[in-house]
Amino acid sequence: MPAPKNASWADEVEYEGEDQVETWTDANGITTTIEYRINEDGKKVKVTRRTQKKLIHDRVNKSVAARKKWAKFGKERGNKPGPDPATTTVGENIKLKLSSTGQVVQDVDEKHEEMKAQLQNKKIACRICKGDHFTSKCPYKDSLGMEDAAATNAAAAEAKAAAEPEPSSGTGSKYIAPHLRGGAGAGSGPSSGVGGSKMGDSAREKRDEQPTLRVTNLSEDVTEPDVYELFNRFGHISRVFLARDRETNVCKGFAFVSFTMREDAQRALEAVDGRGYDNLILHVEWAK
Amino acid sequence: MRPILLQGHERSLTQIKYNREGDLLFSVSKDHVVNAWFSHNGERLGTYEGHIGAVWTVDVNSTSTLLASGSADNTAKLWDVSNGKCIKSWEFNTAVRRVAFSEDDKNLLIITEPRMGFPATVQIFNVEGGLEGEHSNEPEMIVHPEGPKITVAAWGALNKYIVAGRENGSVALIDAKTGDVVSSNTVHEATLTDLQMSTDRTYFITSSKDKTAKLIETATLRELKSFSTDTPLNSAAIMPKHQEFVVIGGGQEAMDVTRTSARQGKFECRFWHKILEEEVGRVRGHFGPINTIAIHPDGRSFASGGEDGYVRVHHFDDDFFTFKFQI
């Protein structure tokens, strides 16, 4: 948009930023708005907004309908209808997981505590620099880690540290999922029980370490609870991730199921792989 | 579910309440203001201004025309719900702890606390005048109940009795005509923090600092069910529909909060199966203890107000309604 002729030079700068806005609506009724603007750092950014409008009809009581038309008052006097972002915001998504066994929540916590207690006295040793932190948090990871992979392997073997043993095959540099490494079943402890110091990191680490199955060839109608139900019989499930299409929100045909125990996952893999479900044959394998 | 966060207060919430249809949500806090919200989208309808002290309690009548609030500035006020105008203010000797409209909207129960030599009072005012009528300055009934301080109260079925919860963990039935204490039962070990009636008022739920919430029959004050947790409780509510649940919430005392992380503080709304006394789920989100919980009368959403000054309105996902408890 060119600046109006009569605008002062100070305004011109403002006008430069907000220019072309593209808007289109696709077959699914999703409106995409792309606008380019210049942010505080003076960089041009592309902002893509995808919105889907859904008209929901709701029958309400007459008095409720009448109240909707009330003029705002008090501190809201004169404000236009609709939620004011200053007072009303939408929080992050929270899952209310309902379970029939009241103990689930506590059990996991206790296990966690137990693990923590066990690890209290265990010495944590970095495989790269032998410091008392986790290998993944080593400050020398980038500089030492790569070139000396073989050397550290040897060192780790020598030191027979608390850390999990590396795969014996010579491919030291090839990444192997933690749960597929030799001692994952017994040795998943050292890095999973980080404790409360850095919740985010430890949670992610824990998740990555968990034995996870990849389930493919699921039908479109499958939902998380379905997957949960299917695998729950084999043992405690810590996480179910079902890939969904961003637009249509239907299942994309695969899911990841994380178990707490590796044995359970193994049993589930053997039992469910090749089984029919929703007129499709499921394929289950270890997630890579 | 995505909670809607309502930031209308600057201090901790003291009570929240849905109206009869559940389209409006009223919240009061220690910051002197009463807020009214549309519950479906969190839009603020307006504020009721006039109190000059922490507002402890709020209630709305069944037709959503009158709003009553009680405050630490020693007043209880009556408001016009639709425009925020104060239509009546009663002055007391001490702070007002609880207000409640009777089932027929004719009477207003007001509980004041004992302080500085003044005894606690249970007073009933006639509010039949509604929006236009005159409201008497004098209560229809006033009693100075003996015994421990009353912290919470509600009307029983058909306005015959007032159910009061006291500081020592006991609940008492007070005759609404004579003011006599008809019966009393010590159900909790510590002070009662909330008391909410079931839809038909034949039983109610209490929450207490002794870490338990209990279902109690109104007529006999007999304990029906008990929900035992690991944290002091500040509020409890009964799900009116869809699921046989109760929702209870609390958390570490506000004064101890700075010493713990949010996780250890246990600031979660806990869902318990009402009949089987089993915990079924939790909803986290508050940074501080949960002070008050209210459930939408149609059971499709609930709201919680916390020490952190936020009200969080949660609309349940579809799987909530299809959930079946497996024994």
C-alpha cells in the first residue's frame, strides 16, 4: 500500500511495513491469510494465519438470549461485544485424562520418587569429559563428542561407568535409539531420573528413552482412546501420539505408543503386529 | 480442553458462582470488585463497584436479576445484575462471610463473623421487593449462634433449614424460622472451607483443611461419602449431570506456597467418583492454591478460581461424557 500523499514523513515509515495481504479460502473451508510485515528488529516477516470458521447453532433459554444483549457496564462500559483480550485469554491445552484406577497418577509419581532415591547415591559421569553431568548436557559435546566418538567408546568401556554400554558393533557414530541399546531395560535409570532440577529437559529425555512402538496402517476413524484401549492391556502406557491431519483432524494412519516397561512393549509388538483392526492389518514395529 | 483464563482480578479469588442457567459466571476476590462473565466465551459483562474491602462471597438469585455480595468492609450489598447498580447496602458490625439466596428468592441469608467483641450473627433479610421494591434495614431474623465460628453456610431444601459449617469441622442445621440449632455433627477435623448443595439439596459436599471432602445428607447430617486427599482443600462441588463426579480443589496454604514448586503444591482440580470414592482425574493449571470451584448447571463445563487471581473456565471435551468407570 503506497503512503498517502499528505502523510508526514514520520508516518511513511509505518506504512512501509504493512503491505500486501493475501487471502484465500480452500475447499475445506479454511481461510489462509498471508501478510508480510516488518517486525521490531526491522526484519520482514511473513505471517500466515489459517482460520476455520464453524457456525455452531445452540438453542438457549429465552432469558439467556435476552442477557446476551445486555449492554456492558462498570469497567467494561462502552466496550464492543466480544471477549476483550485484556481480560480474557485462552490457555494452553490441558488434557483431562480420566482413568478408572485411581492409583495411576500416584503410582507413576512413586516410581519416579523411587528412581530418584536410587539415583541419589549413584555417581553420574559424562561419557565424553567424565564430568558429573549427563553426556547429553556436556559442554564439550560438540568439540569432543564427534571426533572422539571411538575413543570415548573405548574409554567408557574401560571405566565401566554407570552410563549405559554402547552397542558393540563397530558403528560408533551411528545413532541408535536409546531403548534399542544393549542395556536399555536395566540401565534406563541414569538419565531418566534426573529429578526436579530441569523439568522440561528431563521429561523429554524420559520420553525419548521410553520403549516406543510405531503403529501403522491405522484407519482414518481411529482416535487416541482407541489406540490406548488397544495397547493398554499389555501394560502401563505413558504416552500415545496419534498423527492427525492438520486440516481435517482425521488420523493420518500411524501412531506412536510409549510404554513404561520394555517387556510390555515387546509383548504388545508380538501380539498386535499383523492383527486386524478396523478391517485393516496393523503393522507394529519399534519406533526409530 | 482449552481453558479460558479470566483476568479480572488483581488479588486472590474468594468465590465464583454460576447463575441458574449457567450463562453467567460471577467472581469475587480480595480486590473489592465483583465481576460478571459470560461463561461460554469468557467475555466480561461488567463489574459491580462499590465495596471498599475484600469481597468474601457472592450469590445470584434464580432469575438472575439480583446479585448479593458480602465483604470485609462490613457490608453486604444487593446489585442489579443487568447494569451493575447497587440497590441496597446493609451495614454490619463485622465482616460478612457468606450470603445466599433462599430457593424461592424471598430471603437472603447473611453470615457475619465474630470480631472485636461482636458475636457472630446469622441473619435473614427479606428481599421480596426485588429490583424496584424497598428493602428493610432490619433483618427478619437474627441469631447469635453459640459455639465455634461459622465459616460457610447454605440453605437446605425448601428453605426450612440453614446448613452451617463451622471452624471446628462440624456442620449444624439451623431452623430458618426460629434460629435454633436443631442438630449438629462433627464430620471434619479442621475448619470447613466450602459447602455446596446438590441440585435437589438433599445432600451437600463439604471441603475442609483436614484434607478431606465429604458428602453429607442434609436431613440427618450423616456422612455419606468421604474423599481423602493429600492436601488441604478449599473448595468442592458436585457434578449435576453426565458423570457421577465431584470436583475438589485446594493446595498448600497460601502462606507456604513460596517454599514449594507448583508441582509439589498440588494446585489441581481433582475429579473423584462420587459413589465409588475413587480419584479419576486431575486438571492442573493454577499457579497457586485453588480457592473456589463451581460447576456449570448443565455439567458441560466448570470453573476454578485460585490464589493466583485467575479464573479458569474449562469446557469438557467429548470424551469426558463418554467415559465409563470400570470397576
